Amino acid sequence: MKPGARSFTGALKLIISFLLYSFALISHAQGINAVNLTYMAEDYPPANYIENGEIKGASVDILKLVWKKLGVPEQPIKIVPWARGYLLVQKKKNTVLFSMSRTKEREHLFKWVGPIFRSRQVIVGLTDSPIKIDSLEDAEKYTIGTIRDDVCENTLISAGFDRKKLHSVTSLEQNISKLLLKRVDLICHSEASIRDVIKMKNQNAPQFKTIFVVTEKGNYYAFHKDSQNDLIRSFQLALDELEPERREILKRSNMTP
């Protein structure tokens, strides 16, 4: 081999070694960052919920696959009321909240990984109710149960709804009970979540009906806005590479990709 060729080969090996070493350092740093995060979710079946002390749901199963893809051991997940988690992920660094609908109003507040799934936010009433809604304006005259700081509540407020007409609580179960007792005229929530909570609570599903579709949004893992871009990219890349698995999990949960 000529001296020039040997020199070129040696330089190429050095560059490759340096790149591999740099990649290893970056991967290690990303792994540490992922471990140092605080993961939070609300009780929001079928996406994420607690059952017999165990945290379950499609978003949880997908997140576990992402961790595995990144070489990160499974991390603790805290189930918290939505309003609390929503406040914490804005104020406290190294936090993640899921599953969050990605909206124009929230866009700049967080860094996003997803979509995990899509969900329809709907207005639901009792089957024997005579209420008919053809537009959001039609709904303004009724009392509506919502979740504090939830996408459905925020959408209604942005549309100009009187806050006094919105009965804001911390859980879907509370709103279903209030609807059954006719303490509110309607409730506004994720359609899939209403279906699953009714099923889990052994309620009579035919007594509920969807009256109006408010919006349909992608749901994401929402990271604190100061999270490192490299970390977000690594999570997103891992999720993208798990597309077949994501779709299969959502199919089993009767959810929309």
C-alpha cells in the first residue's frame, strides 16, 4: 500500500472512531436525561389509567416501547389530576405529561412527541334528552360538565362560552354522575374516554348519546418547554420507528392512530 493510501485509511479510521465515540456519548446523555424526567398522566382511559394499582393504557404501552428503544429502563409514572399535571409540566423542568391534545393555544407552551393517537372531543347527553345541537352556539344555553384545563373546556372557553355554564371538575366519573343525576345538561370529553369509563363502571351505555363533535386532535407526550432538543428528537425518532407497534396497540384499544 502506498504511503498516501495508508495515511488516508488511518485518517478515515480515526474519523469513524470519533463519530462512534461521539454517538455513544450522545446516546448515554439522552439516556440519563430520559431517566431524570418525571412522567405524569391523568386517569384517562383507554389512553392512560390506573387499575388495581397498576398504570395501564395505550399511551403507557407505547411509552414503554419507546423507553426500550432508547435503552432506558422503565420509569415511574404518576397519575395526577389533569389540572395539577398541566400546571406542573409548565412550571417544573424535566417533566412530561400525557396524553395531551396539541392545540394552537398550547403549541408554544411545550415540546411535543407524537402523535400517540387521535381523539374526538364530543358533547354527550342522555338518550332521553330532547337537546339538539347543530353548532357550538346552540350549546351555549346549556350547563356543561368539563374537566378543568382540559382541551374540551379550553375549546368552549375560546369559543366564548360563559364560564358559569361550565361545571369544571377533576374527573370524568364526576361528570358522568352529574349528568345521570341531571345536575348538568351535557358533558364534554373525549369520546373514547367516555365510552371506556362507562364500560368500566358498568353503566348502561345506551342511555348516553353523542350530540355534537367539538373537535378532533392528535394527542402527544408534552415535555416541559426547556427540554433539550436532542432529547425530543431521540424520543420522536424512537416513536416513529415503532409505527407498526403503535398502530397495533391502538387497534387493540379501539383507538384512532
